[in-house]
Amino acid sequence: MKKLIFGFCTLFLIQKFSAQTLEKMTWFNEPEKWEIKNNRLSMFVTPQSDYWRVSHYGFTVDDAPFYYTTYGGEFEAKVKITGSYKARFDQMGLMLRTDKEHYIKAGVEFVDGKYNLSTVVTHNKSDWSVITLEKTPSALWIKAVRRLDAVEIFYSFDDKNYIMMRNAPLQDNTPVMVGLMAACPDGEGFNAVFENFQVKHLPDERRLKWLETHK
């Protein structure tokens, strides 16, 4: 009996781990060159590609590489990013998306020779916020926490101390495509590396509050 229980536990852990692997994710706008090895996704970002809707520039594009999995409920997603940024607006990071008119992308964006923490929030139309970095980071961690009808975006230089860079609305009780995005609106492409991507389920806050009042 102990062996049987152990076997079931082992199978459960294997299934749980395998469900988080990069190999089980899906491409939206697959780039020509990419590779997965040791929980690391490397890609050459498609030239002249981006995600943006309408506002300020007057155009809509939805053609950059996005490698995603789908989650419901509340969760925390995190990834380490490294890019050989070259041209204006070269960018990479996390993306959360419900459809072509509703998404959040957050990470690093190279603008006018400077590295910026960048977030684009799109609800029918896109907005854009940046925080200029004083020094060039060798690597950066981006974390997104989905709670109820909002997403909190954080960054870190060491995967220990996280600082919030944006709080933005995103419809709750709706499945979300969450994953790895890179774009190259102006340039001829660049190398982007994503490491140790993980998504962790979080208990629903409404349910927890209900349980507290119905003990």
C-alpha cells in the first residue's frame, strides 16, 4: 500500500512539474529562430513586429512573438530576461492577454540609447509608461501578480527585492494567456533570452474572505 501511495504521489508531482515546462506552451506569432533548453527560451525576435492599438500613433499591430500558456483565477508569473537590444523600441518581458483588445505587456524597452522599465496596458486603446534605468542591467526579473480585477507588475535586479512598477486593471473571472513576449518595431531583430519562467496559483481572495466570515 505504501508503494502504491508513493507511486501516486510521484506521478502527481511529475505531472505538476511537467505542466509548467516550456515545451507545453503555445506560440502566437512564432518567430523563425527559437530554441528551448534547460528551462530557457532563446529567440531571435521578429523584425518590424509589435503589440499596440490605435492611440497616439494611429495604427494597430498584433504580430510580435508571444509564447504562452493559459491560466484561470489568480496567479503569480515570473521570469528572468536578458536581451541584446539594438534598435529603438526593442523590448521583451511578460505578457498577459485575454484577447486582441485587452492585454498587458511589461519588461525592458530600449529607447533612445537608454534602458527603460516599460509597461503597455491595452483596453481597446494602448497606453505606455516607462521608468528609465540609470545603469544597464545585466539581467532583470519581471513579476506579474493577478488579483481579482487587477494586475500588479514588479521588477527586480536580484530575484529577491521586488519593486512595483505598475498596477493595472484586467478583467477577472476570465482565462488569461500569460507568457513571454518580445518585439522589435523599428529594428532588424535581436536575441532575447527568457529563463526560469514559472506561474504559481494563488487562492481566490473573494473565497478566502467568504470563508473567514462563514467559519
